[in-house]
Amino acid sequence: MPRLLRRICLAILIPIAGVLALLTGCQSKLIYFPRPYGPDHVARWDAEPGTTLVNYKTTDGQHQAYLLSSSAKPERLWIVCGGNGTLALEWSDWLRENGPPQDAWLLVDIPGYGACQGSPRPASIRRTLKAALPAGLESLKWSLPADHAKLRFFGHSLGSAVSLMAADEFDLRRGVLLTPFTSSMDMTEAMLGVDLGFIVWHRFDNRARLTDLAKHDGAAIFILHGDNDESIPVTMSRDLAKEFPGLVRYTEIPGGRHNDLQDIAADKIRAAMDAARE
């Protein structure tokens, strides 16, 4: 009987262990979808008015960010981080049409995306942010700490976690987040129906970042989330709003999905930006 029990246990545990090992080893392919720009995408963007290429280096290699400003003397600089399937320049037209025209925007790709070398993971992303923002400030002839009060952040999906990482790194206290998750660990249950957060090594913890922000005077985070989001449950933003009532200003978009808020709720996003820039 003990031998039979052992065989039954092994028959159950070996497939489970195999699945866990597969998920552990393939996490990056489930989280990130890097791709380069087309052959003339960056050149065409750089030929438009109010654009500046921002080249910089990290230990992961050569990187490039994109500074967009309609004003010669912008009032604010926003660090902009897109989702895991998005390139930074794909936000450029929308920001030009809908963002506060008196502000500038530093569009940042994470490693492996666009023209940035390296592989995406939390440590390399933080290195990118630590180098990208100073490079963008230098392009504007701004500096820290003198121009710190002018800085804001804007993120979508995974980019919300990346922009909160920037907020942590540079003590940024006001920004706009679209469709954020609570943490990448919580997302395992949302995606798979089972809490496997303990095997996640690409750890992004927005709840922890908001906990830190809530300790600071003047901090305000404006979150927008669609109630029909098919990728990140709207309950995650609702939870953040409930847990941080003094910090988070929450707007729920009826019918909004994961990638269409900028199309169906541009006015609400702009209102959040206007409030965040105060």
C-alpha cells in the first residue's frame, strides 16, 4: 500500500512540478513582447516638429528615448511608459493631440524594445529609468533638484508599474496610471486561476510603490480603468483605490477595455493629466 501511495503521489506531483518549472523558466515570454521599430519609423518621427532623440547608455547597451515638446519652454516633463506590447513612439500622436500642450513628454522604451539593447526584467528596467530621465533633463537643459517639482509620470498597463518604479527612483509624487495591476504576483491568479505568485521572479509591486507614495505630502495618483478590461481585472484598480483613499483618485470607464481607454475616454485622461500637473 505505501508503494502504491508513493506512485500515486509521484503521478500527481511530477506533472505539477513540470508545469511550475515551465512557468518559472518561461516567465519573460509571458510578460514581455519586445519588438524593434520599423526601418524608418524613428527617422520619420524625428523629422516632425518638437521632437528630439535622446541617446544614452546603460550596462545593458545603447538605448534611445524620445522627447516630445510643442513648447520651447515646457512647464512639466512627463516620463511616459507604455504597456508590454507597446513601443514608446506609439503614444506620440495621442499625446500630441490630447496631452497638455504646454508640457513635454519623455517616451521611454524598456530594454529589448524599440532601439534599446538588453533584455527586459525589473533590474534592467530600473537601470534604464535611472539613465533615461537624466538624459531627457539634459536635453531640456533642466537639472535635479532644481527642476524636480516639474516632473510627472504617465503609464499604461505594465508601463504603470514601470512609471511607479521611476517615481520610486526619483521621488516623483504625481502621475496618471491607466489599467494598472496590483502586482505581477497577483496577476498569476488573474491569468491562471491559481495563485502562483511565489514563483514569479519578474516582480512588480504597485501596491508597495503606492504604500511608499502615501507617506509623502502632495502625492496624488490618478487611476483610470475600464470595467470591461479583458487583460487586467478592474477589481485590481478598485482595490488600490480602496486601500489608498487619500492618495488615489479613481475613475472607472464604463465599457472600457484594456487598450481602448485612450480612444473612448481621452477627455477623462486629459482631465486626470490636468489635475496631476497641478
